[in-house]
Amino acid sequence: MSVTDPPRLSLKGDFPGLQTVAGDAWHYLDSAATAQKPQAVIDAMTRALGVDYATVHRGVYARSADMTLAYESARRRVAAFVGGKEEELVFTRGATEAINLVAATWGKANINAGDRVLISQLEHHSNIVPWQMLAERKGAKLDICPLTEDGRIDLDAAQAMLTGDHKLVALAHVSNVLGSVLDVQRAARLAHGVGAKLLVDGCQAVPRLPVDVAALGCDFYAFSAHKIYGPTAIGALWARSEILADMPPYQGGGAMIDKVSFERTTYAPPPQRFEAGTPAITEAVAFGAACDYVAEVGLETIHAHETALVAQLRDALVGMNDVTLFGPEDSAGIVSFLIDGIHPHDLGTILDEENVAIRAGHHCAQPLMDHLGVSATARASFGLYSDEADVAALLRGIERTKRIFG
Ligand SMILES: Cc1ncc(COP(=O)(O)O)c(C=O)c1O
């Protein structure tokens, strides 16, 4: 499918959240912040909270054994969704916690004074602050890879910057502001070429592109369920088995131990070693259901669908002579822009009156805003349920906002 082909998915009917309380269409263009949930996910979560509910891993009764099977089956399906194995998949609270887990365990054990970590100018705060905190604690240095003119992570520059002192490269697979897609395979070759590991922040990629961690060649892959049509408060860290096996625990408590005594505690093997306490049971089950739903639609189809919508919106915005567009033409599902003389917050507020929801602000990427020379952008982001009517409603709302601002 070329980018000029029309979008082909028509899935709004699966998503009860895509209506206003009055029953009108709600043009939700903020899926990069969090995605709406299909009925299949809501049903899975409701069942898990209701008739199926019990704890996992500890109960001796049948309901608990069944729930343990459902929880571990979800782990298997989430892992398979990104091309990994169940023993490599740690449930976390989200991508943010997944990245913090790597910093607090692998980072603590492997990054020392004088070592360097390479991140990029476009990272989300979740993939900046944990490394800053670690670097401060350990006396390590943080290097910032610049972007190309059109807003991609400049891997030529990364190649020139990387040295034997670099222990980690941590980059976003898809930018949450620009939609630019990283060549992860090349990033992995570059990182491994100097003996560093590659962590990929896959938050925005997992809902938009087929992801196969084995083929990508990365070492860590972090993502959140709520961006792929699943619930909040759960996400995942995928990591290579041999790396996870060597990582010290993250938090201490129940479920992560092998044997506890006051003299000495030994720990469970991964992934349990990194899941202290009663886990997010119902969320995990619904996370599995979300992966099933997305897998059934197919990520090739979703990517082509969103790419066509991006092309439509970018074409229309380019046609307005008072709009600045950010990011490359082949952005994955995300379009950031500014209209001359209209603050993104004003645009967002007026669009809300038209039942159009966009994001306005720094998108948790303040260093990227500094680089772009702006304090905020307007951002429209698509999901598998988005369609041409959403694009048309946004464009109508933009025209109305311009009339209001004269
Ligand atoms: C690229 C990227 N990384 C990390 C995050 C953090 O995700 P969460 O808040 O679900 O932990 C986000 C969320 O917007 C994101 O877009």
C-alpha cells in the first residue's frame, strides 16, 4: 500500500470510548498519549475483576491456579507480540518503570565512574531522567545524539560519537512528538560495535509497527499497555535472557524470592525476580487481550492505515501557508505542528468545543522543544480506529480557530 492509498480500517464500533456522553462522535486524536480500549479488552478486564478473580502464584484453590495460568498466558502472548519469550518478559507499571528498572539494576551493576550513556535529543523524559539520575549517582556521562534536519535520530552522528566508554545506548523506536522511526538494527550494530547495550523505548512503536526484538537485535525493549489499547498501570520490559539472569533485583518483597532468612535471602529466577509483591493481575490479563486484538487486526495493516492518515493530514496542513510541520514525511501515526499566531493550547481548547481531542504542550520532551525552538506544539496522533472523518473534523476545527483569531 502506498501512502496515497486511502485508509482501510473501520473499527470505531469496537471502541465505546469514541463517543461523547451525548452519543456524538468524539474525534480522538491523542492516541500517542493513551489509546482508547476495545470492548474485547474491557470484557477481559471485567471478567478478570469479577467471576475469574483470585490471586496468582500462591493459592492452593482452583480459581487461583486458573488465574495464575491466565496471568502467565498473558505474559507469553505479550512476549510473543514483540517476538520474545515468556521468560524474557517482566511486567512493570509501564514503560517508565521498565526503563527505571534497567537503570536501577543493570545500570547500577554495569555503569561506573567515567562510563558514558548515549541518548538522543528527541527522547521522552522517561528515557532521559533515569539516565541522568544514574549518571549523577555513578559519576558517568550522558551524551546527546543530535537529529537530522527532518527530525530523525542521526545515526551517522551516533557512530562518530560512540567510544569504548559507552556502556549503553538508549533510544526511542518512534518519537512521541515527531513520529520519526529509528533504524533499530543499525543502532544495535553501532552500540554493539563499541561493546555497549542498546535499550529501545518502544512505547510509540509497539502500537504502530510490527516489532520483533530478535530481528531488531536490541538488548532491552520497554513499552506500555495503555498505548496499545490495553489498561493503564501495566507495561513490560523485554530483555535478553542472559542479561536478565545477571541483573540484581529491583524491589524486594514477596514473590521475587527463592528463600528468605534473616541471615541471607536468595532470589527467584527472572522474570519473577523483578516482580515483587502481588502483581497487576487483571491488568496483565487485559494486556494479553489487547495484544490479541491488535495482532488480529495486524500491525502491517495498522501501520499502512495510520501512514495514509498522516499523509492526508500533512498534505492538508502543508497546503495552509501559516502552518509549521515538524518531523519527517514518513512519520508513524503522529503529526506535530504549529499555526502562526495561535498557541497550541488555544487551538486545543477550541477544537475541544468541536469534539476534537488533540494534545498541546511539550509532550514530556522539553529538550526536543528547546531544539525545535518552541515551548509547545499541537500534536494529532492516530490509532487503528482513526479515520478520514477525524482528519476532516480536525481541519474544520483548525479553520474555525483561525477565523476566531482573525
Ligand atoms: C516515547 C515514550 N516513551 C515513554 C513514555 C512513558 O510511558 P508511560 O507513561 O506509559 O510509562 C511515553 C508516554 O507518552 C512515550 O511516548
